[in-house]
Amino acid sequence: MNPRARLSRLILRFALVFLAVTVALVGLWSFLAPAYAAAVGGLAGPLFRLFETSNVSVLDVQGAEIWIYRIVGPGEIAPFTWFDRYTFFAVIPLLALLVATPGLGAWRRLGRVGLGIGALWLIHAGYLVVSVELSYAAIGLSAIGPLFARTLDVWQIGVRVLWEAAPVAIWVLLTLGVWKRALQRNRGEGRRERPSIEAIEASG
């Protein structure tokens, strides 16, 4: 098989596995989302207390949803915003990309899945906190300070880019070397096959 055909088969297999895993995880998301929301909320809560100059945010995980309340008076809170079960849906394409990546043994794949989900968990918790603080700043209620409000546009662009690119960026960082080796192996096998074909033609 020539290198181009082998590469096409490799990419087709990757695409089919990615699609199959994505479909399976979408079907399971209603069961997975509450646990992931609890993990994100468990980290985001302390982050609010760490970064807010005055502790005004109260986080509450309700199943697969995360609600943010704002303290409005002594012993009084009011709902401010909420994040539904699809806010953290990016974990599904990340998992599917890692599972579909060729050239990984079971343990190496499991390790990269753990690293990938851990990295995305940190990003999602940070996103939750920063997006709430951006909302505060947008309506003049910044809980971190005036500097945050003054750089609002920069923060909004940065958070949006990070949010959109995070799953793919994590996957690329974790599997770039694997893809390079797979492509090099594909080219190497093609070179080894070529002399035998030429020899057959010459003998004919």
C-alpha cells in the first residue's frame, strides 16, 4: 500500500473512532455532567474566595447546573447567573480526540486522557470565575478591583479565545509527538515498500 493510501486510511480510522466516541459520550452526558459540574464547582468556589477582594459570590451546584448568587445584604443573597449542563460540553470532543488518536497504548492513552481532563477542568473552573467577574465589571460591580474593569475588553477577548480553543489546544499539546511519529512511520514504510515494487518491475 502506498504512503498516501496508508495516510488516508489512518485519517479515516481516526475520524470514524472520533465520531463513534462522540456519539457515545453525547448519549452518556446527562449522567456524566453532574459529576463534572461538581468537580468544576468544587474548584471554582475556593477560587472566588481567593481572588475577590470582597467575598460577594456564592456558588451552588444543582445537579448538572452551577448557580452563582451574589450577597446583597447581611444574610441575603440573590441569584446572579447560572451555567447549564452544556457549558462544559467541550470535555466530550476532547475525550473523543484523545481516544481516537492512533499510535497510543492503553496506559499511555489513559494517562493522556487524565492529563487532558485535568487541564480542561482547571480551565473550566477558571473560566467560570473570570466570566462571572467580567459580568460584574460590565455592570459596574467588580469584586476584584478597578484594574479588572479597565481591561474588560482584553479579558473578554482572551477568555473567549481560551474557551473556544482549549479542547483542541490541549489535544494538540498532548498528541503532537504521537502524530509526528505516526506520519514518520507511514513515510518510512512507504520507502521500504518502494524497492520491492521496483525490483518486481525490473524482473518483468
